[in-house]
Amino acid sequence: MSPLDFDARHLWHPYTNVLDPGPKHLITEAEGVWLTRDDGTKMIDAMSSWWCAVHGHRHPAIIGAMQAQLAQMPHVMFGGLTHEPAIELGRKLIDLLPDGLDRIFYSDSGSVAVEVALKMAVQYQMAMGHAGRTEFATIRGGYHGDTWKAMSVCDPVNGMHGLFRGALSIQHFLPRPQITFDQDWPENPTLNGLGALEELLESKSDRIAALIVEPVVQGAGGMYFYHPVWLKRAHEMCKAYGVLLVFDEIATGFGRTGALFATHHANVVPDILCLGKALTGGHITMAATIATESIAAGIGESEANVLMHGPTYMANPLACAAAMSSLDQLSARNWRDEVSNIASQLTQELAPARELLGVAEVRVLGAIGVIEMENWVDPSIAHRLAPETGVWLRPFARNIYCMPPYVISPDELSRVTAAMVALAGGT
């Protein structure tokens, strides 16, 4: 049985029907922005392998840091023990994060980071004497991961987990912010959509532990870019009603939107922030949930007095070494110019798609380019075309999009945009 035949018979891929798994590419090597198939065909990874490989694949500095750590200590439990990689990574993160976010809880995936954030919010509210505050508010169109509680704050109707809505905790869903990133901000709450949030908080804040959102960019919920002032006003309202604010920056952190963190667009410091994906430059899985000191101290003074979570691979030294090296790459290179140049080129080269039949909208923010179609896009078409175009795209729902590595060259990016426009024209 060939490797691909075995894969089709025995392996279960994400969001895939095992009875009709569709085409697969057997990748034998990844370096820089390129993926190499078993037949030698090369494809540009326009997805940054689900948005994490911001420095490209197999970056020599990150690989070197991991090899050195592997030779010394690949893993040790974090319960009752600590180590320099975790400590030094913590120093680097504290220096980069907005002032006030200074208690770091390491975990091993983005979904778990969200789970930890939700636990933090509930435990804090209980510590403050608000035992009834166990529910969450969020906005429609959001996506926060595939684990159980995280699914409950994903869009229950149009989201990826609508199938489970009868089994999940019922949360409070607000309309998606209606003012987009580039529009003028109206202070009228009827026009800007914040009236619904205020109404919810006025009537039900005694049941709500936190509001959780993806700041500025809703990723897997549709690549929607909304106005940062919404976050600013939401922060003010949450503070007034004693509801915590959680930012899920797993997809947006480390420069993807043109700011180091999307929260910088709004100049808001949330109570809790979730990071992942690009944290290690896509070389190994790791995530972090960062809280303010008041949140951490509140939990510490509670009856339970400890945060009830502890992943086996928490603060894995190998992942910490990769993350430190990845952050060093951001510091060493002018990532702002890299992302700005990508944004300018995407804006120029995706513009012709606006004239194509079936295209609803074209939008760009930082190193994110989106062609939104009027109808759903069959991803298998893009998968079959990838060896021919030399570009790996994975459309979802109505979106043909790219989130390329920051190190992509102009010529390579032109291949990506050409493939996106061609796919839009052929659907």
C-alpha cells in the first residue's frame, strides 16, 4: 500500500470526510516559503501552514535553538520545577506585551489557551464573590478553537461548530461589529452596533464572566476586519459592569495585522490575552494565556487559590527555545516593513478580482489578503490546481485568502495573488 493510499485508508485529516477525503499532497520537505511534494513539485505555502510559519519553514536560527535545547533538555514537567527557557521567554513576552499583562500561563495549543482564559475568568469572578458569573459573551462570526468550551463561544449558527450547538453551553452572542476597519467610526450606538452590548450588560452582567473576542480580525469565522474603536468602547463598557475582557490573538499576534498585537490598533489592554500559532514561528506547538496581575492575584486569594489547569507539556523547553528564537527574528528583521510591503502588494494585485463575476469583496489588512466570493468555494479545486500554479491555497466557506510568511519575496507573492485571482475567476 502506497503512503497516500495508507493515508486515505487510515488517517483522519482535519475537517475531512473519511469516505471522500479528497486529494492530498505528500510533502517531503519544507524550507522558506516552499513546500516540496514527493514528485519534486514545489508549492508556495501561502497559508503559512495555518498562519504560524511567519519566518518561513525550517528557519536556521530557530532550528539551531531547538537542536541545542534538544541536546540539553527536551522536556521536564513544570509542576514544582522551572527552567531558563521558560523564564527567558517570559521576559521577552513581557517586554513585547502591552503594559499590565504580566502573568503568563503556558500551554500547548491555541484552543487550550482559550480554555485556560475562560477558566481564569470564571475563577476570578468567583473569587470576587460573583459565583453566578459563569457565562460568556462574544460576537457572531468568531472562532476560538475546537475544544469543548472554546466551541461554545464560536458562532453557533454559521460557524464551524454549529453542529454541536445543542450540546454546548448556551452563551450570549452579539451582532458582529458592523463598522469595518477602514470606515469612519460613528459614535451613535445604533449605527456602530454597541447598543446591543450595552443592552446585554445592563440586563445580564450578573451572569457574565467575560466578553471574549478576536480583536480587529475574525479569522476562521470569515476573515472579517472590524473597527478598533469597537474594542475601545467595549472595554469601557465591560469595565463599568465588572465583566472581564478577553482577547484571542492566536491568529493576529506577532505582526500579522500590521501591529505587533491587534490590541495595539485600539490601544486597549484586555484583562486576559491568548497567544499561539506564530509564537514559535510554526516550528513546534505552543501557546500562552497572559493575565493582568489583578486577575492572577484575585484567583490566588480565592477559596481554590490555584488556577485549576496544568498541561503535561506546559512550558516545554523545546517549544520555549523555538519561541525565543522566533521572537528574536522579529526583533532582528524589520517585520513592520515586511508586512507593510506585503499589504501594499496584496492591495494592488488583488484589486482586479473586484471586476470578476461572483466576487463579493476584496480586502487586505497587514499580511492578510481576502477575495470573498458570493458563493461557497470548493477547496478541492484549489488543492488540485496547486501543483500547476505552484501555490498552496486552502479556501474556506466563501473566502479565497492568503496569510503568507513575512519573508516572502515580491515575485513569490505575485505568484500567490495570480493564483488567487485565477481561482476566483474559475469558481
